[in-house]
Amino acid sequence: MLRTIEFLCLGLWLGADVFLSFVVAPGAFSVLRSRDAAGAIVGYSLTRMHIGGILCGIVFLLVRLLRSSAGSAVNTRSVSFASPAVACVVLMIAVTTVSQAFVTPRMAALRIQMGSIEATAEGNPLSAEFARLHRISVSLELVVLLAGVAGMYLLVREFAR
């Protein structure tokens, strides 16, 4: 049961990241007429995904801790808390926290300062800073996605042993 919860937590987080990155964001920008509205939807979704992902990561770590201590207590084939899969989840939590605590709020503040991203000239310093932060945000999400894929692979390998 605990192993299933680990897979569920990592699978939900990974699935949400894939869905937001490859369905919600491109869909919002292609369907909605306003880039400002599309950005608002993606920003709202990203914040919810970050919070959900961090919660999934914490539950994963708590379950892993429980599994590692229970396995050694009953002298069964124990699972280690210090494993590569756990390291991937810790990395995912750290990167997501950085994105949510530092990058996302700064982007939201710039959106408010500009009034409209669409109407702000491309050479505007606020627009340039927003574009820079957007690149950082995308890079951070890519790290989370890759760490999630690696973590899932490692979790499956653990299970197969």
C-alpha cells in the first residue's frame, strides 16, 4: 500500500506537470484571444500545480520514511530513505519551491506594473525582465519534469529488484 502511495504521488505530480506544460499552456495561448488572459490562466494553474506538487512530494517523503523505518523494524527487505528516487523528489520540491517563492511572485508583480503584457512595448525594461523570468520559469519546470521522469524510472527499478 505504501509503495502504491509513492507511485501515486510521483505520478500525479509528473502528470500534472506534463499536462500543464503540453496541454494547458499551449491551449490557453492558442484558444484565448488575449495573451494577458492566457497568461493569467497559466499563472493560476501553475501556482496550483506547484502547491499540489510540493504536497505530493512531502507525502512521498513521509511514506518513504515510514517504509524505510518499518522495513528495518520487521526485518523484511527494507527500502532506503537515502535513494536516488528520493533525491529526485527532493530536487523537485526544492526547484518548485524556488519557482513558486521567487520567480512566480516577481512575474505577477511585473504583470501588474505593466498593466498588460500585450500592450507593453517589446523594448520596455519591464517586458525584458518578464521575458527573462519566463525563461527561468520554463527552465525550472524542465528540471522538475526531468527529475520526475528520472525519479519514476528509479522508483520502477527499485520495485523490480
